[in-house]
Amino acid sequence: MVEKFGGPAVHRKDQACEYDVDVAIIGAGPAGLTAGYLLTKQGFKVAVIEKDTRYVGGISRTVEHDGFRFDIGGHRFFSKSQAVVDLWNEILPDDFIQRPRMSRIYYEGKFYSYPLRAFEALANLGLWRSTTCMVSYLWSRLFPIEQVRSFEDWTSNQFGKKLYSIFFKTYTEKVWGMPCNEMSADWAAQRIKGLSLGAAVLDGLKRSLGLNKRPNDGMQTKTLLETFRYPRQGPGMMWEAARDRIVEAGSPVLMGHALKQLASDGQGGWRLTASCEDGSGRATETVIRAAHAISSAPMRELAARVHPLPATTIEASRLRYRDFLTVALKIRSDDLFPDNWIYIHDSKVQVGRIQNFRSWSPEMVPDDTVACVGLEYFCFEGDNLWASSDDELVALATSEMQILGLVQPEQVIGGVVVRQEKAYPVYDDDYAANVAALREELEALYPTLHLVGRNGMHRYNNQDHAMMTAMLTVENILAGKRIYDIWCVNEDAEYHEAGAEGDVKAITERAERRAVDADRAAALASLRDVPGRVSAPPRKAA
């Protein structure tokens, strides 16, 4: 077992302060705060650092402006792991509401169900375009692409080239910033598993005859949630409550503190240095000494700050991320659409998705006469979108709402921009080797350093998965050794948001680790794949 130690912060005359704790935690997102909360429940002293000066929750935070609240990307609270559900209920027992789920595709002024309903889609497209879509689909059935190596190939075989170009190409390329013909076919099969135009047509026929009562999407292979739970004032409520529980237990959550260095003390423990600014703008340092360190910081950033510098820092520096920003517009109008969000499949605009915050919760929008929507733009830090000023982005979002025919500019009465760095870890050709190299070195050298969460493990996962990596890490710390391998995740698992909360799945057992029970496996198996570039097939010898 770990010998617990801790004490009050020691303040120095130069305003630097020091903490002696059991566990230092880097990042106050779902993983970091879950770990902090569970450790303090066990009597451990922790110190959490968070570089954001105001908000906890990471990408799951809720931003507030003049009483309006904005969810960064939309976060449904659903898990097949009963342990995760129980933890949500424990931290936030009285503030969940049940909300209807609805999302559609918006294309050329019309809404399409998502996933696609074939009859509806063909009717909306009109006779001529529907005919070309059906001809294209039949052609793909008769003459499919034999060497399927890309997202474009797989989706064209399933739907035909025409429907692929309308409903898949534009949005997917907006999200990932790479051409569909360079993205993995495996990813397409994963995310659109079991869905084809033929299946959709058959399903539509059953619906028209009253033989299929399945609501919303109708596809038996990919049933989405009809309702979901949601904190009444956004997901930030959950993580603010977790932070408060940690502080109430006597452990600090230090806002505005950025990791400067994480140094091994040579005895299995850690000396963490964080930089911050005082009220006058002067830089100060905080030092945290701890037996264990938990990091949900991006692997690339962590590697550059570990001392001694890992030999695999070069590999870590090659890890890439997709960034994200939301332009929230306040519009003098009734709600523009009933959906939680809509996907924008239109190449005339840059926006990829539009959130309707009142549909997530009425308490997100305090004025009944004002609609509030969030236009989501996918970008890379430093590109033209990211570098644009807030005023320029609000003007762009207003213009694109007019282009889409959803709003007139004079209806817009205000706007706010929220930027999110490193929202999506990129799975490029070399990411797996780079992650493995850093992970293996750190695990071999530092058994008391634990990587958790989406960016901490460079894995595009769900909120409940991030929490479960922290939950298992806490059990490892309590045991004094790595009895659970949190990297033991089914790489091919598809996360179906279907069934009841607490449903469980099995996970592969590793001989050198304790078997993960079915409940934990349910969260661990929720990994979401991200497209990686595919290599061209080898050339045949002349």
C-alpha cells in the first residue's frame, strides 16, 4: 500500500508555495477530477493543477456568458458501466434531467434524418437527383471497388458515389482536415457499421407498411439513444461539483496553474512545478511533492516537461491534434430547429455542426425570446480560422447562417467565441508507434506516473471511458502496483449508444494483469476510432 503523507501548503515570501501530498494530478478534466475525488474519498491528499483560470471539465466544461451557457461539443451522459453511472449520481445526485435526442443532416435547405432514411432522403433530393443516386448505387453493387483501402472506397461501395459525395464527403473532411481518399476504410466500416442503402430502403418499406416501429433512426444495426440524461445547466455542473468535493476534503484544485516541469525525485516520487500569475500579473511558481503523479495532459506536452527528458520525446513531439472552436450566436427568434444539433453537409460554408443549446436543456438559455446556437468549426491551431479574431468569427458565423437560410443577420444580437485546443487526437500513420514508444519508456522507468483520459493517452474516447481510466488508476495506486492495465482496450469495439445504462461487455484478459470485470470493461470498450491515413497498395513488379 502507498504510505500517505500530506500537509498544508507552505507559503514563501516570494509568493511561491509548496504542497506535500500523496498524489499530484495534472488537469482538471473528467479523468483528473474523477481520480481526485475517488482518492480523497479514500483519505488521500491530492493537489490538482489546471491551466484554465476559470473552468474545470476540459472539453466537458460549460462556458457561461451573461447567463447563457455553452456546451463544448455536446456531452450526453450515458454509460454501459454501472460504476460510472453510480459515480455520476453520487457526485451530482439532484441535477440530472432527461432529454429527447434528435439530430439531423442539413443539406441544401432540407433536413435529413441521421442515420439516413432512404425514402426520406430520396424524396428530399427530388426525382432527377434521386434517380442519379439510385443509378450510382446500382452501379456500385454491380461494379464495386475491389481493393477497398479508403473511407471513400468503402462508403461509395455501400451507398454509391453520388450519395457518398452528398452525405459523407464534405462533413468528414471538415472534421478531420484530410481528404476522404486518404482516410481508413476500417474507420468507415466502424462508424457506419451495418448500414447500406439497401438496408435503409428495406427498413423504409417496413416503416411504410407499419412493420417497423423502431423510433428515430430505424436501423437495427445502429440504434441510437432516444433520450439521454444531462445536467440541467450543462456538463460543467458535474465537474464543478467534483472539484468542490475535492476542496471540501481539504485538497487544493489550483486554477491558472500550467505544468512547467515534472521531475523524478530519484526515490520513486515526484516534484511538480507549476507556473501561474498573481493578481498583479507577476509570474510565480507552485511546487508539489507527491508519491504519485496522474497526468491527463496531452502526451506531447507531458513528454517535453518530464525530467529527466525521456528518450522518446522526439516520438511524442510528432503526435498531432485537431482543434475546435464554437461560435455561439444569440438570435432574436424562436428556436430555429428542435434538434440537439444538426450536421452541415454543405461545401459552401465552413461550419461543420450547429448545436441548439436550449434543446440540451432549457436552463442553458435564460431568455425565452432568444435562440442560442453554437456553430462548430474544426481547425488546426494557427490556421486561418484559429487565428481569426472573435469579431471576425462572429461575422463569419452570422454570414454562414444566412447562406444556409436559417437566420437573417439583423436577428443576431450577440456572439461569443470559445476555443478548444487539442480537442481530437489525430490517428495518423505513425501515431500508434509514437504513443507506444513513450508509454513503454515511462512505464518502465516510472511506475508511479499514470497517464489517463483522452489526451493523456492520445485516444479519441468518450467521457465515461476517460473516467474509467481514472477509476482503474486509483485502484492501482491503492494497491501499490499496476494490477489493472488501463491500456487493455478492445481497439475494434464500437460504442453503440443503445440499451440500458449499466449494460456490460467483456474485455480481453491480460495474463500479467488482473482481469477487468465486466462493468469496467463496458466503459473500457467504448473507444471511438479516428481515421488514419492509408497507404497505397504496393506496386507490382514490372
